[in-house]
Amino acid sequence: MAKHTHHFVESYTGLVGFGLDRKTDESTVICHLQKFSDDALMAAVITRMTDAELAETFDLITRLLRRHLKESEYHHLFLKDT
């Protein structure tokens, strides 16, 4: 059984756009991140990213995880430790 899911982007029927209101912004970010992490898209994009873009992406994600998750949440939700 797969550990990772992307159900939101598959079922979301609302507006995808940024700047209208907080709820739409949150949904838009989820959609963009789930679409961005698609295996086929990543295969096309990852080798085209510069070293600086790779570092910037990694640093942003790491910073957000550290800022918003407790250590136990990080292990459970991100690392999928059982």
C-alpha cells in the first residue's frame, strides 16, 4: 500500500487562483504542490533546475516543516515513520 497520497488535487472542484481569499489560497497551494510533485512532472523538471533552485526548494520545504510541525508530526506526517 502506498504511503503518500494526492487525493485533494483529484477531487477539488473549486477555483484555482491566488489572492481572492485565504481558503482559496490554501486550496490553490495544495493543488499546485500536489501537481508539482507528480512523478512525470518531476522527471521533466528536476534535471532542468539549477543547483541554486534545488537548494532553494529544499530549504523552503525544510524551513516550513521545522516551523510548523512538532518533531513527532514530522516523523509521522512527513517521514511516514510507523
